[in-house]
Amino acid sequence: MVPIDPVSQPIDHVLAGAADAPALVDRSGTLSYAELEDRVARLAGWLAAQGFAPGDRVATWLPKTREACLMPLAAPRAGLVHVPINPLLKRAQVAHILADSGTRLLLTQPARAATLDAADTLDIAVHVLAGDGPPMPPSAADPDSLAAILYTSGSTGRPKGVMLSHANLWLGANSVAHYLRLAADDVVLGVLPLSFDYGQNQLFSTWAAGATVAPLDYLTPRDVVKGVERVGATTLAGVPPLWVQLLEAEWPTETAARLRRLTNSGGALTPRLVRNLRARFPRADLYPMYGLTEAFRSTFLDPSLVDAHPDAIGAAVPHAEVMIVRADGGEASPGEAGELVHAGPLVAQGYWRDPERTAQRFRAAPSFSRYGGVAVWSGDTALRGPDGLLRFVGRDDEMIKSAGNRISPGEVEEAIVAGGEALEAVAIGVPDPRLGQTIMVIVRGDPANEAALRDRLRRDLPNFMQPAQFEWRDDLPRNANGKLDRAGLRAAMLSRQAPAALGEEKA
């Protein structure tokens, strides 16, 4: 087991495996730890030769290629800040991230580069192949310096960049490798996007344990089954919609038995999902987790407690302090609901070039915090039970979570009204047994425009942001301030969906 270590180092030092041990397995073959270190050093040397200033941003818009796996280490080693962009995003979202981050170099593929306008890449060096440079030695950077910016959606507006230091990434890797009990003989099948903190950490925590990571881009659940077979995976991370799909796939008994652990975040595991996962993967420990990009990971539930406490999100992960805070700022008593607040060295450095939203979410820790300093006030309501375990109560914002993706209602609404087919729009997440939620939009306008609107949205938004349903109205309700009554519309829509969702869970 990886021991808990509170001493941070630059993230490119994370390669802890034996020199000849396998570190990365992909379609091109296997890289040992020594070979991976050499590739990181040469890629860092190439980046350094491009003439950028320390702290400049370099972005990747790639599937899980080798470059996509190396850049999170190579860019910080070169003194640069890595900005991974979700490969599912389309031109408008990518252009926003490039402009907002002030990216100086974009590493992507020819087909992706061709979708960008000249204005999107002004003053940006676009490369479709990375080169080799003189090998750079491991970084001596201050662990508190910025290493990465991960873009995440909020309930309103466009995605915002979460600033992560070397220490955030290093301690996150140490924390996860420890509580998952990863060992050098583990093989982690990396199916999650590397632009998510959950997906990127699959690289870091695996390497911190001296184990092997096998990144996989999949189209169907069968691809994941084949991936487990091909690489002999022992560990698989997912989100509830993926588990639903994987349970519907055919699993050879010996393949399912390979898995030692399943980790879950991005939504709760229902008791039914737990039962079905137990039956399909009888040798696998289940690790339910809760987290947010601004604080990386907050809690996990020990596998030994999952069956007895299926409603719990567990206790704080190593290097984290998780508190339940009343509205008056005091510590909530056991059984008393309050806001979940996360303190400690996993807390990010705020939102990139957005002091207003940073001040809203990153505030002084409660007076009773043992860490003090700046804490992340999640906006989520939780409580601590008499057993000491935390339980999620509800989400204060209106984020839509579909297939593990956090989707901003405001971003969907902005895209809908941009073309003039609809005059106003309110996007709502409604329960879905496979995806967690789908997007329903209540729009003001002429329903005859729906086909044209859907056609345009297919061009402008990634697949996971496409509305599943439209409800057209002549007018939309407003509150006393004259603003759209989003809360009322959301409550009405969810009340209509509740009976169906309840019946599905009992099935």
C-alpha cells in the first residue's frame, strides 16, 4: 500500500515504478517507467524550446494518445501550465477555453484543427505532432506553483478554469493511491476523459503506486469488456451511467473476475446498482466517492461499509478536511444538515482570471477548521450521521449531470437562443435510468422551428449537451423580479418526472 505522505513534490516526480516495470499500455505497445520518464523528459525539452515564458499555458485537444498522457507531466516540467480540453467538445467550447486560458500552444489532430477558425487560434501555435527536444531533468518547481487548469461547467455561464498546483495534483495522487490500496501489480483501465480531474488522476495515482495504466477511448460497453480482457485490468473507474451500460454487456466470467476494484464518482450508486455490480463482479471491491474539481476529492466509502450504509458518501479522503457547516457558520451537529465545506491542501487555487466567482466559492475556512486558510464552500447540502459517515442531501445549484458530465444549464440556454429559433429557454436536468439525467428545455417560441434548432445544436454543442426534450410555450413564468422563474419550472418538471423515476428504481 502506498503510505500517506504530506510532503508535496512537483507532479512530474510521480513516476514511482521500477525502471523496467510497465507504466503505460496502449495500442502502440508498452512503455516501461524508464521509457516513460525519457519520453516525458524529451517532450518537456521540445516544449521548452518553443520559447514560451514560464507559466504560459499549453493545451491539448486529443483523445487518449500518448501525447495526451505525457503532457500533464511534460508541460509542468517545462515550467508551463497544462490545459487539457475534453475531446468531445466542439469548436465554440474549445474556442472559449483557448481564449479564456490565453493558450500559447495547442497540440491536437489535423481534423480537429481544421474545425477552428483563424480567429480562434490567433497568437496560438497549433501543432498536430509533438517533437523531441533535449531531455529535461525533473522539475525543481515550487509545489505551490500552478501546474494545470481544468475547465469545469458551473450552473450559469461558460466553463471556468480551476487552477491546480503541483501540490494539489501530487497529494491527490498520493491520497487516491493510498485509500484504493493500489499496488505495483495493478492494471488500471483508464476510460474516463483526461480533461476531468477524476480521469487525469487515474494516470497520477497509478504511477504513484508503481502500477500500470491502460488508457482507453471506447465507443460501446463491449469495447470496455475487450479492454479489460486485453490488458488484464484489475481496476476500473466509472460513473453511474457507465455502470448501467456495462451491466447490460456480456461479460465472460473469467474477465469479470479479473477486476479487484470498481471506483465510482459523478453520482450516487443506488442500492440496485450495488446489488448488480456485486453479482457481476464478485471479486471487486466497490469504492463510492464524492468530489468536486475545486477540491479534487472529498470523501470515499470504505468497501466494507457499502452494503450496510448504501446511502453514505463516507468519510474524508487523506489530506482533506470535510465539514458540515450551518447557515450561521457553526459546526452542524450529527444528523443536522448543512453545507459541505472542504479544507486542506487539496483545495484548488481558485478560478483562472475570475476573482468574482473565486470569491464566491473559495472563502475562509470555518473557525473550527483544523487546517484553516481557504476552503471550498461546495453549495451542496450534507449531514453527518451518528455513525460518523457523511450523507449527501441535495445540490443547491442547478447543474445537470448526464453520463458523468457536468453540464451548465446557462451554457445550453445560451446556445439555444443564439440562432433565433427560440426567444427564451430554461434547461433542466430530468431523471434518466441510463444517463442519470437528460436535458429538458422549456422554450418560448414557435414549435415549427424545432427541427432547425436541433440541426444547429448538433453542429454547435457536443453530443452530451444535446437536449433530449423540448417543450414549447407561448410564454414562460416569471418571478416577482420579472426574471424567468427557473425554480418554479424546474420543480414542476421534476414533479412530473418523479413517479416514473420511482417506479424505475423499484424495478
